[in-house]
Amino acid sequence: MGLPELTAVFLVAAIVVWYAGIQLSDATDVLSARLGLGEALGGLILLAVATNLPEIAITTTAALANHLGLAIGNILGGIAAQTVVLALIDVVGLGNNDSLMYRAASLTLVLEATMVIAVLAVVVMGAQLPASTNLRVEPASLFIVAVWVVGLALIARARRGLPWQESGVAPGGQPKPRGHSRDVATKKMGAGRAAAVFTVGAVATLAGGVALEQSGERIAGHIGMSGVVFGATILAAATALPEVSTGLASVKLGDYQLAVSDIFGGNAFLPVLFLLANLLSGHAVLPLAQDTDIYLTALGILLTTVYIAGLIFRPRRQLLWMGLDSFAVTVIYTLGIAGLLVVARG
């Protein structure tokens, strides 16, 4: 295929991932409620896997084709890109009504953001290990999974209540309990229909993810862009489309905490896919990380830290219809991508 045909395939695949991802998210919420998983550890794992099926498909296809640079770039670049989605939700979903972090502020979200940083810290550590020290299953990838599971257990415990005033929920923020917007989908959809939508949505999302990886790899070659940079920018933006839609829908229903939680939860899960890439490719993945990958990891940590500060200080002042924290994230991300291009050329 030529560049126009590849671009068309990429756009169609992005649309499929976007629409199927929204349906999949709704079906997952219904199944979690019907199966009694709710905010328990099993429910959090189901939600994390279901909402990240595009990234799972891309990682699987890239690992089997030995395009590990694209897989690494998409995982780590996806974290930075999805964090910027919060700024988009802030400006589009709330506008000049208030800042997103002021409305969403809770200690549970601070814990979720901290888990993202913890997982990314292990990524940096694992990238420093020489490949010769790794067994068939690389220890760093296993440690990432362990940190993620322990973090989910702590979050599940925190959502049942914290030994703080108002259970760690800031005053003047979200009036209704977190997750109330999910009740809308649960009331409209039965368990049988939810299972059918989940199955079809999962298949469509996986197929769209494969098409995105295949066409994206070739588009990057046509335009002379490295797989890492393409995966961290254009491909990551395409796979973040479902999070944009579901986040805006949550904010529209006044469920600000859920919109933020979905982003942090997805970001914490993405590095878990390094274990999948390791098992499928038969190689230790993290030691293959380039300077650009470590750069993206640091960018993701920095953006997450800004929002932790936003959750704690709850700024109400706005610039360009977004909170000061979202404005800072937008500026840092823009400068960060410019710096990524410099690092890639070096």
C-alpha cells in the first residue's frame, strides 16, 4: 500500500477503536455490577484489561513481528498522551465552570496517581539491567505486575473508606459518590446484552488495534519517523480516543472522579504489557529501551506529578478555560514532544 491507502486504513481503524472502546467500557461497567465485582480487585482488573485492549492488540502484534521499538514507544508514550487527555476533558468538559481537579479532588485519586509513578519507576530500573541478567521471563516485568496488583489492592481498600475526614474526599467538590454515572449504563443494559456487547466490542477493538499497529509501522517508514516517536504521538493519540469520549461523558454526568480515575488506572496498567511483550517475543524488553523511551517515562512521571499537586492544592484559577494544573500539563507535554524529537535525532 501507498501512503494514502495506509492513512485511510489507520483512520478507519482509529474510528473502530474509538466507537468499540466506548461500547466496551459501558459493557464492562454493567458486567462488573451484575457480577458483583464493583470496586473490588477483580472489577479493577477487568476494567483495566477491557479499556486497554487497543494497546494489548498493538503490543501483541508488535511483539510477534519483533517491532519492539513501536511497542515500547506506544506503552510509554501512551501514558503521557492519556495524561494530557485530562487537560482536554478539563477545557471541553468543564470550560470556565471550574477546574477538573478542584471538582475531582480526593485522596484515592492521589493514591492512584502515585501508583502510576511507582510502576514507571520500576520501568526505569528494569531498563538499566543488561539483557544477559534476565531469564526467560524478565524479573523487572514480573515486578511491574506485582507492584500493579498491590497498588490495585490498596486502591480497592481506599475506595471502601479512608481514615480521614470525609473519607479523604475534599469539600466543595463532587456532590455525588464516585462512579454514580455508571449506574446509567447498568440500568439500560441487561447482563446478556452486556456480555454480547463486550464480546463484539472486544473483537472489534482488538482488530482495530492490529490494523493500527500494522498501518502505523508502515506510515512511520513512509514519512521517515522512528517507530518510537510515531508510537508515542500519533498512535498513542489514536488509542486514547475512547478515554476522551468516556471521560467527557463522565464529566457531563458530574462524575469527575471517575473521569480522572479511568485515566490514572489505564496509565498504571500499560507497563504491565511489557510482560506480555516479553513472553511473546522471547526477549527481555526493558533492556531494549532507548533514550527516547526513558525520556517518555520521565515525561509521564512529570505530568502525573503536576496533577498530584492539582489534586492536593485544588486550583480554581484558570487559563484558557482550564485549571492551572491542566495548563501546565499542556505546556510541559508540548515542550516534551519537541524535546523528544531532538532526542530521537541525537
